Amino acid sequence: MQPERPPDDHRRFLKQYTEEYKLGTYFPERLTLFAKSEPVSFQWLRETEHGSVVFLMSASCSACSMGPVQEFAERFGAFRSCVLFEGSVEAMEQQREIYDLDMPFYLCDTVKLQSQLKVGAVPYALILNKLGQAVGAGIFNDCEKLVQLAAPLIRVYERSLAQV
């Protein structure tokens, strides 16, 4: 007789577990991007007019396509964006060139960022209001998922346009 297992129990070890990002958390003013390196200021994320999006990407991640990042940036140009990119300088420059991305890129070690941001997955987006507080966060694979994650920020932005 077989012991009873919950459905899909056999897959539980195959899935990567990611803790849900705590909304309302302020993005750090400074991040140490590599071990034994000086912290880099991200104060500008707390001084935006409409909010911002921080993308965490990796050159070694097969799911990390810059296509959704490009599409989101084109559709929502009022939000400031940046990419925290794990990989070589060459891979980073290649991605910027292929997708014609006009946003800051920062080379980083995602393991070093995990202890500071509490994010252990890529591709990942942190959606920040104009004060630098997380109002959305999660893994994405297309622009529609980014729009869904950024819905609170988009609503506030669209209301501000309607009041003008």
C-alpha cells in the first residue's frame, strides 16, 4: 500500500523557493554590489517624480530576457529604471546595445545582493514609489507580468495625469 501524498508533492524539491518581498520596505540608499567593494548610492531612487523600477538580471539565466524590460521602459517612460546585472562587462554592454536600453546598468554579484535585498531570484523586478518604497515585486517573464507587478504605481501615475 502506497502512503498518501499531497498532489504534486513529488515536485516540491524541484521548485525554487523565493520568499515574497515585503511591500512597504524602503530600497536601501546604498548597496554593496560585490564583496570587498565600496557601497554604491541609490539615493536617486528616493527622489523620482513618479517612481522607479529596479530589474535584477543575470547573463547566466536562460529566462532573463531584456525584451520585457525594453517594452516596459518604452510603454512607461515616466518611471526611472535601472538594471542590477550579474555577468561580464561585455555581456552587459551587449544587452544594452541589442535592446537599446537607456537606463543605468550596475554590474553586481546576486549572492551579495541577496543578503541586502532579500531577493534570491532572477529575473526579478522591484517596483518603487517616488519615496523608494516597494509597492510591487516579483519574478517576471514578459511585459504583461511587469505591468501587473507595477499596477499600483501605474494607477497612481495615471490618476496624477487625470488631475492635471
